[in-house]
Amino acid sequence: MADVRLDVAAPVRTKRLKREQRRACPDVGTFDGPRCELLAQLVYPLSPAAFLKQHWRKCALAVHGGRQRFAALIRERLHGLSVAKLVADSPSEEIHVWFRTAAGNESMKTPDREAALTCHRAGGSLYFRAPADASELLVTALSQQLGLSFGALYPDGAPRSEVHCTSATQKHTPAHHRRRRQPPTTTPLSPSTSTTISTITRWRPSSLEGAT
């Protein structure tokens, strides 16, 4: 199984929510009965139909609102961004750890959660899969609402994508984050620690056969 990352340079259109829009802005990740209207929550004040017509496959949309709109998602799906709880609930078989040394960046993998957290407290950065509930909502459900069900699931119903977390400290930030012209959305955990939530698509080898 290979990891495929797509960094596409595309124009970005921004929208800043006015004060009254911030008050009316739906909380991201909340449910109305059995369904979470995640696409509508993310693209507000646009409707999903307007987003698909004006932005989808044309340009990126960045909506600038208050952090509070993500509070429910962080609390209910991401353990309040507690690194220890995220690591404990990660489906990753091994936790990736990076350290900055005099010789440059060095990395290792460990299946031991406590060892990974000890490395993090010593200044290392961690990279691991987010809880399955977060991936199911942020990738699978959103893909389905965008009409991309074929890209969200394999024929047997297994998820095709996942969400990854990077927890970095001021002592070390992984090089692939420093190189990005516009870094991913990062939510501070403390003055010296931040956790980044990103997505990655995992392709089974058979799905690449005949691709060009």
C-alpha cells in the first residue's frame, strides 16, 4: 500500500466572516440527527450548491472565522487536541518520531505509545494517524457529500483515506512542514506545542493498475 500526497498550487479565494455571520456560523462537526452537514458547515456562508458551482475544481476556498466553530469537532473527535489521548487512540501500528540533532533530522518508529510520548516531552515531533472517528467524518463523509463516494471507500467498504496528526514542538518542526509555502492549519496546544491535522490518501496497489 503506497502513500500518495497531492500538493497542487491553486488560486485561493478568501472570505472573512462578518460579526453577524460569526454568530450564525454553524459549528463544524456537529450532527443534526444521524447526519452531519459537514460540507455546509465548512463552506458557510456559501451554500454547498454555490461552493460546487463557484469553487469546486476551480480554486481553493479559505473561510476565516473564529476558532470556536471547530470547538465541537476538536472536543468530540480529536480528544481536545490532547497529544497523549490522540496517540493512545491512534490506529497507527507505529508512531513516527523525529528529532533534530547536530547531524540533521533523524527519525524512528516505535509501537510503544509511552516511549513516543517520552520522546515528545524531550522535544521530538510525532506523526501518527488520527482516531478512526475523525477520519470517518473528515474524509469519508465529506467525500460522499462532494459526490466522491468512489474515492472515499473501496468496493468492500473499507475507508480509502485517513487523517494524520503531527505534533511538533519549538525544538523541532519536521522539514516537510517548513518547506510548505502555506503551512497546514495548525491549532496551538500550548505556547511551545502545536498539532497539525492533515489528510492523506492511501491507494491499494491494485487501484493503480493501468493508471497513467
